[in-house]
Amino acid sequence: MVAADLLALPPEALPPDGWTAAAEWVERSIRRLGEAPDAEAGLALWGLGRVAAGPGVPEPLREEAGQLRAAQLAHRPTEPTQVAYAALGLVRGTGHDGPLRELAGRLDAARLRADRGAAWPWFTARLGPDAARLPQALIAAGRRLRDPAMVRRGLASLDWYLRRVGLSGADGYLRLPTGTTERTADAAATVEALVEAYRATGSGHYARLARRSFAWFLGVNRLGEPVYERGRARGHLGLRDDGRDGAAGAGGAHEASVATLAYLAAALALVAADLADLPAAELDLTPATA
């Protein structure tokens, strides 16, 4: 729901008609989220939460998103990644501390499963898609619930993840552990998790890693290939072993839009934390509406 974040920017940061386009995205999206299947309940809560708490979102849409989010709380997920998304959907706004604490408890329980052993202190049996959302959710929930121990557990999990994705050394660069394709969406999730860690700690260490992870989009990656074309304002789905995934096929336009939005979400996270400046030209909405 990067459109909700776009609406939070100052009006002069958006190109002509950009605010209107973003508002239209929000209106279309919240109705789809309200009808999401139970298997995607966490993603639905995440998207609805971003809209409901978006300061630039028109009030009727914020109210509608808030009502849909409250209804979706009846379908709280149990799968760890969906739990993380659900928790991230509740950290903004007020009135959901009880469900948020319950979801954070589920994440903690998943992280501490004894059958994986001390060598694999992670929430799931493998590092799959959206992995960075799990520690991000613990950090964000701990901040919201004023639970420093929860924040520390989230930071410890994030630090372990960073070592797995090549960001432990001074010259490291992001290498996503998601099989043959490194997804744009996972790079964006890593940037947003690091921004959350920076907000929690004020540490320049996390700020530097957030910027370095964002550089993955611009060619600081295992292939040395930019994954976002600034001149065309178009994103690619990710990196394959043989080059960029160019979102080819019948669904290419939609997939390219998703990839572009992932880039913008990462960029806006940096901007919101005062870690980067984003020229208005970066917010060209035309490709994402194709």
C-alpha cells in the first residue's frame, strides 16, 4: 500500500496529478483487501492498516479501511509471515494493543521453537520470501507496546538475518536468499526493516545498512545490474542468475507495477526517516497504473 505513503508526502513532492492517482489506488485497493481470503489475512491487515493510519488519505477512505481492518481481526493468521504482516498492520493508529500483543507473542513463540536448535534462531524452517518482515514486525510491535525486551529480540533476529544476506562486513552488499531469483519485494522489505531498526535505536549502523540495501535497486548487487530504471521509472521483478527478471509475459505490466511500487516503498521509508531525499521525478506514477 505504498499509495497511502505517497499521500503522506507534502503536495509539492508529487508530480502533477500524482496525489489524485495515489488516492485512486487507495480506493481500489481497500475493497480488494477487505475481501482477501483467510490465507492472506495478514497481508490484508497490513494494507488496511497503512491506509487507515495514512495522514494524507481522505477521511472517508481512512474510515472505510479502519472498519475493514476491524472486521479482518476476526481472521488472525497463525503462519509466521502472515502474523508478521498482521502485526505491522496494527502498529499504526490506536486501539489494537491487545491483538497486537497476541500476534507478537505468536512471533516470539515461532522464533523460540526448540526443535530448530540454537544454530537456527529463526521464525521458520527456511529463509523464504518476505523474511525481513518478521524481525521488522517484532521491532515495530515492541516500539508500539513500549516493550524494550521485544525490541531487543527483534533486533537480534534482524542482525542474524543481516549476516545471512551479506550485510555483516563493511563492504558487503545485499544478497537475498530466495532461490534462483532475488525479488525486488524482498529488497524493499530489508530496507524497511532496517529503517525500523534505525528508528528504534537511532544507530548510524542501521542507517548505513538501510542505504546500502537500497543501493541493491541501483546496481549494488551480485550481478552489478540496476533493478530500477530511473530514466523510465520502471522496476524489474528482481535478479535471476542470468540477469534481470523483466516481468515478461501476459502479466508483465502488472508485475512491473508491483516491482516499481516496491522500489518506491523502500525509497519512501528512507525519506520518512530523514535518511534520503527523493526528487519528485522519482514519483512518476504513470508506469504503475499501466
